Amino acid sequence: ELSGFFDAILRYEDHAPLAVRGKRIPLRARAKMVKIVAMAASPFAATIFLDFDARPCRSGFEEKLFAELGSRELALTNKYADQASSARHLDLEHNSACMVFKDSRRTRRLFATWLEAFVLLK
């Protein structure tokens, strides 16, 4: 029983977008979609999303991440070394293994658009 360990447990099968229910979606795409569904379903005003294999490196990590978020609605980690110094920084892929975001109309819209992209590109 994991309900006492996690704040919320969501099964993909219960929250899969209607557009993909009953369809054969490649595992890689389904895994990304599960992340998006989980983020969109967060019941918190601000959320730190970590992949299942991500491990905080020190206690109090959440305070640092929320401080980095500040007044912004979303914070992502870079995917590539030296990405922040690139003139194309925002055009490059970012890592979704660690995301910090606030619940807002814009972040909900971002998650809906992101999910729709996976449905269309599957």
C-alpha cells in the first residue's frame, strides 16, 4: 500500500486523454504522456515534479527549487551542458525530469497543448 507514502497516486489508465483511450500508443510516448497528465493533475499551488529515478541530493532541496522559481510560473532544467550560454538556449530541448511550476491558467494551457502534441505526433 503506497497511499501513505505519496501525496497522490494517479493511474494513467484512469486519466488518459480521451483521444488516446483504447489506442496503441508507443511506450516512450505513453511514458511522456503520463508525466504530463500527472503534472496537470497536481492539486498544489506550486509543484516540484521529479522523474521516478530522480533523487534529491540534499535535504531542503525544495526550498532552493521554489526560490529559483520565484515569481515565474515554470522552471525547467537544461538538457545539455553549457546550454544556458547558447544564443539558442530557449530553442533547445529542456529536461522534463525536474520541473517546478505554479498552478495557473497558463501552465494548465501549456500542459494541455503539450499533451495534444503527443496525441498528434504519436
